[in-house]
Amino acid sequence: MATVKKYSSNQLMLTVNKLSLGRSGKPLLDQVSLSIQPGQLTIILGPNGAGKSTLLKCCSGALHADNGHIHLDNKPLADWSLADLAKKRAVLTQQIHMPFTLTVKEVVSLGLAPWSLSDQQANALIHETLMDVGMADTEPRRYANLSGGEQQRIQLARVLVQLYADPNSNQDKYTKEPKYLFLDEPISALDLHQQQKVLRLLKTLTQKGLGIFCILHDINLAALYGDNLVLLEKGRVTFNGTPSQLSKGNQIETTYQADLIRLSHPDTQLPQWQFKQ
């Protein structure tokens, strides 16, 4: 297994402490505490309406909580300028609307907005990033003419190029300071082959030091690829730990209110869950 990039201070991470947010008297997040570590894929799980997307918006700086604190590399998230934040983290949400006329290349180039690159540098980086997501041959095509799954991979390329473009990165995309990627269901429209490719890519990026906050609905893929799993229910964290630790309790069955059988993956021995008949 590849060596994970280490940074000079083990205090560099995103930390969330007792975060709470409500709307119209309804709690959306309730005393949430967690951390996103560089070099780890942290996967957020939970039923519909559990607060996963709300938490992502708060952690990425798009939404302000009522109470609690978020620090990004020892600095309050609220103290980061938008320009510096755009160079530090990238965010892929579920709903993205693009002008009908944009080409794939133009969509991906939007991720370069925080940076100043030459045309040659930008073109090379866009092409390389499209190769990473298996979409290099679509560069001149109209984005609107792609399938939903293809569009999802193009959007992933857009946020990746935003982090790849750092001039302090070396040719292997290792950076001097940690960066963070926030993904809200990035594989929801992908077939099995592409799901595997994207998740393997995310694992590769964590080995280069990237800290990834990823929302998934598939608990088995989460257990197979996630370094750390966070389970949300009604805005509260009911579990925060490794996949192996999650297998020791009944949090999955209780949180999802489902009758499940717990198994072990034949290759990794990591926990997997199936419905009882």
C-alpha cells in the first residue's frame, strides 16, 4: 500500500465541535463533533433527512451554524477569506446547474478560477484530470449532451482540478499543506464500474494527503473504502469510528430501522450488510 503523505503538524485538520443548527424550531444538526483528517476518506452515512448535506455545507463554509465551532487547520473557518478557502478546499454538491452551451473543457476550467495559470498549464491540467475520471475523450463535447453519470464525473473533474492547480504541488499532486474535498453523493448516478473507479481514485488521493468528506448511501461501499465512518440520525452523531468498530454494535440496524444480516467481505474481512429475507 502507498505511503500516506504526512504533514509537519498533526494539528492540521478540519475539526467540528458541538455544532448545532435549527430551522423553524426543528433541529437540523445537534451537538455534532467530528474531525476530517488529511490522508483519510471520511464517509458520512445516515437516513434521508439525517442532516448529512447540511453538515457538509457547514463544514465547507457554505452555511453558518447557530452554535459550535469549526476550525480549518487551527484557524476558525469563519476567518478564512473566500479566496483562500477556494484554494484550500473544493466542494461538489448534488444539484449543479450549468449553462447549456458550455463544453466539457469549459466546465472543468471553472475549477481553475482561484488560480492564475497559463493556457498551456491549464489545458494540460484539464486533460490530465479528465483522464483521472475516465472522461478524456469528452473534452470538446457539450456538457448538456452527456448522460447524468458522465456529467457527474465531469463535475468531479472540476473540483479536482481546483485542488490540483496549486503551484506548490509537485508532479504527483503532493502539496505542502493539506487540502480538503467535500463530496455529496459523488457516485449516485454511476454504474458499478465507474463507482469502483471513482472510489479507488479517492483512496489514491487520500494517500497523497487529501482529506475527503464524502456522503454516501451505500453502507457496504462505505465500509469497504472509508477510513472513518460517521453515522448521523436526526442531526446527531450516533457513531464515529472505523468500519471494523461499526461492525461490533447494532448502530446500522437501529439507525436505518432495517432487519439486516452482518457479513464479512471475503477479501478484506471488512463488515458488509445484507437484508434479511
